[in-house]
Amino acid sequence: MTKHAITPQAGILGDTFGCACGVALAGRMPAELHAAENGLCSACLGSAEEEVTAGMTRGCPSCAGSGRRREQVTWQLAHAEAEHLITMTIVRGIVAGFEGPFRLSEIADTVRTGLGLPAGLLPVGPRVRDLLLQLQAAGEITMLSAPDELIGSDMVLYRDPQWQRARTLGI
């Protein structure tokens, strides 16, 4: 089996890439194609890292830091399915049913329950967040981050229900 590791190359031609298998790739598109043909993530070219800014990297969000094509495709298909199933009409209807403030997680849980989706099957939370941000941009809702409780005039309390603990943060 041939080893494939695609890396950027310095050159006068602009974006050029080289692969450990010996192939020289002139441009980003041929590098992505070569990566995909060899089972590597086409976003990070198999490196499993994404360069956020010069000198600062993080795990590739497209392949969950694996560098492999299979995980990238699975992630993309899950997001596409979530976009198809979770529509603006559904989220708008759920939001209309809430009186007063609500949490993003409450809307996401209601969507998941209403569509009969098991937890972890689709990225429900990110899709709901995106739609809520669209509603906010359209002026239909106002989103804010609020503490659970004010303590005096200079402290707020944020509760973490998952861990049944509370912490105070100074303002």
C-alpha cells in the first residue's frame, strides 16, 4: 500500500502540494481530488489538522481530526440530512409555542422528540442553533445569554444541570 501524506510545497507557481507517493499537485483542487481518491479528508488533505491562523492549528472539524474520508463523508451526510429534516417552519413553530425565554437545548430536545430521533443520530443542536440565528437576523427573536441568578450587585450564578453543580463568576 502506498503512503499518502499531502503537504503544501513552497514554489513560484502559487499553491502547490506534494504527496508522499511522489505525485506533484499544482493547486488546491487537484490536491483535494488526490486526497479523496486515496481515502483522505479533502478539507485537511489527510493531515487531521486545520490551520486557523498562521501558526495556530486545531483538529480538522470536517473529519473529526481523523484525516480520513469516511468520517468526513459521514459528517457531511449527517449535516445534510439534518438540514433536510429540521426546517425553519418546524423551529419557528416550536419557538412560537414557548412563552417567555427558552434555552437552545429545550428547542433542540423538542425537535428531536417531535421527529423521533435518537440522541446522537443527527447534529440537531447545531442545526437548531443555525436556524435560531437566522430568526434573530430576521428580527423575529432576540437571543441573549443570561445568568440563572443574580447574587447581590456584582455576582452572577450559572447552574450546570448536567453535573448538578453551581459556580459563581464575578462581574
